[in-house]
Amino acid sequence: MKKALVITLLAICLGAFGYFSFVYYVPYSKGVRSGELIKISHKGVVVKTWEGEISQGISGAQIFPFSVSGKRKDLIEKLNEYQGAYVKLEYEERYKSFFWWGDTKYFITGVEIETSRQSRN
């Protein structure tokens, strides 16, 4: 009886460890999106996360919400500086997100300012 209980608990622990490792280390996709940076905020009551949005369409018809890891102070500073500007965001999409990571599955890995298509014409 004790042996079955130990094996069951070990299987549960290994399963939880494997699931967490998969979600933490394996991205679902990587990509780039461009748009006007309309929001960057530090929100939360117990756990504070950095959340933002870019507008990719006319009059905010297509909004791309994203999260930023609190460890990425360089990205947070750039996003605060580029507020209201046209930016290009590099991101990773995760299978799942934990509440202490952020509200979305999209995590920013790079940001740079970009000239909008309208100003190029």
C-alpha cells in the first residue's frame, strides 16, 4: 500500500514538473507585429505585471494585447519612451501563461521604433 502511494505521488510530482517545464521553456510561436503603441501599464493587486497594447488597424479596430516580463527592464523603459509611436514588436507566444507572468500568452522579446507606412508616402 505504501509503495503504491509513493509511486502515485512521485508520478504526480514528475507530471507537474514536466508540465511546468514544458510551459516555461517551449514557445508555441515567435513573430513580429507592428502598430501604434497605445498602452503600457503596470497592473495588479497582489502580483504586478506589465501589460500593453498596439493598434494594428484603423481607429483601434485590431488590437494586439501583450505582456512583458518584469525582468526585462530594458524593454519596459523603451516601451514607456515609445508610448504613442509606431513600433515593431518581436514576441513569443506561449501555450499557457501563469498569473504571475501576465494576462496574455504573448511576451515581448524585442522592441524598436518604426516609421509608419502612412508617413513613408
